[in-house]
Amino acid sequence: MPAQIKKYKAAAVTAEPGWFDLELSVQKTIKWINEAGAAGCRLVAFPEVWIPGYPYWMWKINYQQSLPFLKAYRENSLPSDSDEMRRIRAAARENGIYVSLGYSEIDMATCHLAQVLIGPNGDILNHRRKIKPTHVEKLVFGDGAGDTFEPVVDTDIGRVGQLNCWENMNPFLKAYACSLGEQVHIAAWPIYPDKTTLSYPDPFTNVSDPNSDIVSPAYAIETCTYVLAPFQRLSQEGVAKNTPPGVDVETPERYNGHTRIYGPDGSLLAKPGKDFEGLVFVDIDLNESHLPKALADFGGHYMRADLIRLLVDTRRKELITHADTDGGIGSYSTLDRVSLSKPLSEPKPDVRAIKKMVPKTRTEPEGNGVLGNEGHSAY
């Protein structure tokens, strides 16, 4: 469908998650949805596995040290068919806002780096899982399946896409999203140290600077999309929660201040200060993508399908299959199995009480070009 709303306000969340605490994570999620709704936003974007926080400890500790963290992390991951997810969906509906949520989805015995796009009526418009966890992430997360692969969905605020972390530098995934005519992209990032922590032979790829300042704007330039690139934040208390006994506790400053928003020509529209926690706003105008796409639409007139094509297979492959009633091979949808296809029940759950649970946090001023305004965390 062509976008019915071409000009609107959106926000990227740059905040600290509720480490190892599902209930606190849900409360923080609803708080930021409420604040984005109160600010008049039509879209709010959360970082990668915002619930219950990105397990950055897995990059820093050994196997034995990791076990208590892994157990607590799995216990506080978010099942899609849960009251917690329904409360978040209800908050989106209460505020009439699109929500791009990153979460550790526990499905049976496997965790996935998952994203959903929740519509303003609380319905799940897209459910995707990172196709391949990065390096040590494989110790915590499994691969996404074919039917959790789609990156872009058509909405009345444009064709909105989502990818997790290094998926945003994957040329095949970018090509597929571009072919779908993506207009607004959520590049969800985790908690990430900056280049001052880099020590050879660890590659420059593996710090925040190239991802916030090279990968994210490159995505905008190559696809001619608005790119909201939310990163998580880390406090000294958060560092302590993610550090095992006997290991030196580092300072968090190097992990903060990496959220960015870019325009469809790759220009920097918003960048918070190191100490800022809150919402980073952008005024989106879908008409601003016309000229960049007129110059180079790699999903259309600036491509040669007779010379190069990408094969995409979004079928789910089953570990065990059952015959259907006609004697063929049965299949099912992950969306149906984890109950995300179910509409919210009526009447609407009361999320107003939740709004009163957490004090309001200062957010970025309205408009584009926000560079380094500071806010204060409510936690």
C-alpha cells in the first residue's frame, strides 16, 4: 500500500535496559512507548535484544563464569506468547504508535535475537529473527528460520524495515530490503564499546564507531532510506550486574553515546551526547527519499536483473514434519505457533496505571539535527 502518512515524528530509544529482569524490562519498554506517544511520535524504535539487555558479558568472560549469567538471561528472556508481550502490545495500541521492539525471544529451549513490528492497533505486523548470531552470540542464541526472515513490511507510514546489528552490513540482506522498496529502516544495535577499547588483533569492525558512523549511514546511502540506529546504554550499576566476581569492573563511558539517525541521503540528522538517556527524535518526510532514489535505486531502475539476481527462500524447514490430511507434507507458521498472529483481546488492558509507575525522563528536543543534548535517566 502507498504510505498514507508521509510526514511524521519518530524516535529512537537510547537507554539502559533492565538487565536480567524481565518485569523491569517490560516496565521500561512501556515507559518509553508512553513517552514517545505523548510526544506525538508515530514510530518508536528500540535497540537489539532490548529485553532483557544485550548479553555483552559473553564477549568478556570464560565458560564457567558465563553459566550463572546465561541461566539468568534465559530465565528473563521474553516468550512471544506471554502476558508481558501482550502488555507491550497493549501499550502500543493505547498510544496509537508503531513499535519496533528487539528482544531475546525464548521459544521452547532456544533463544533468538528477535524483532517485532507492532502496529498502532497492537497487532504484530512482522516477526523476524536474526539469521545468524555473531561469533560468541552463538553460545546464547539460535538461527532464525525462513519464515522469520522478512525484513520489510508495508504500513501507512511507509515501508518499514528492521535488521539486527551486523545484519545491517550484510550486502545480501541490504539487497533484499532494497528490492522491497524500503523507506524507513531500524538498524537495531546492542551495547557496544568504542574504539578506545580496541586491542590488536581484534578488528576495527568489532567496536561501535564504524557501526554508528560508517555502517548505519552507508545503509541509508545504499538504500535511500531514513535509518534509525538505536544503541543501548550502560551505567556503572549495569556494569556491576554484568561482571562476575573476581573480575575488574570497568567504567561505562566507552559504551555510551552511539545512537544515530540518518536521512535517506546519508546525512546525519540526530546524535545524542555521551550522557544522554532518552528518546532521540526525527521528523520523517518520505518525499525526501525521492531524489536519492531517482539517482540510484538499487532495488529498481539502477539494477540489472538480467545480470545479477538474489534467490530468497522464506519457507520454514522443519526438524520433524507430519503428513497433512491430504497425505502431503504439513507445515506451520512460526508466527501462528508463538501466538503473535492473535489479536489482542478486548477490552483494552489498562496501561495508564503503568504510566504512573515510572517518573518521566527528559527527552531530546523536537526536530532534526539534535547534537549532544543531555538527559537524565529515571532509573
